[in-house]
Amino acid sequence: MERVCFVLKVREDRLEEYRERHAEVWPQMRAALSASGWHNYSLFCDDRGTVVGYLETEDFEAARAAMARTDVNARWQAEMAPFFEDLDGRPDEGMVPLTEIFHLP
């Protein structure tokens, strides 16, 4: 199982709405993530808009590709894109995995 962590930056003036949107993620989006191999997926956010994502998957690139083929993901990414700073394209394309340097199983 791959463990993946990434960081994105939400615009501070949109942070509250970003949190609200994630309190009610569409059921179709949740189902698509699960079906595409995204497991134990969490997002964390500080008050400055730094978002840290974590997920577990058998194959991150395959899981990303599977999501990219869904209509619900295209709609979600289009709605979420304006929330982010320094992002070219869709938020899911800006997920650059961090290098794991320590793990305590």
C-alpha cells in the first residue's frame, strides 16, 4: 500500500467556504474516490490556508487516472480550482506527493 501526502494552498479569503464545501462532499464524489482506490483519505487545513492531504492506495498514479476519467471529478475540480493560490490547472493535477522521510509503523 502506498501512503501519499501532498500540500496545497487555499486563498485565505476563500478558506471558510472551502471548509464548508468539504463538510458536505458530494456522495458521488466520495463514491468515485473509493471506487478509484483512494483509501483512508484525509485533508487537514490550518488558518493560513495550508492544506495537507493524506491517502493510502495500491497505486497513486492509477488512482489519479481513474478519478480523472470520472465526470464527477471534473465537476468537483472545476468548482474547487478558484479556491487555490499558485495553481496552474486543476487541484488534482497540483497534488505533488511529498517524499516520505520517516515512518513509525
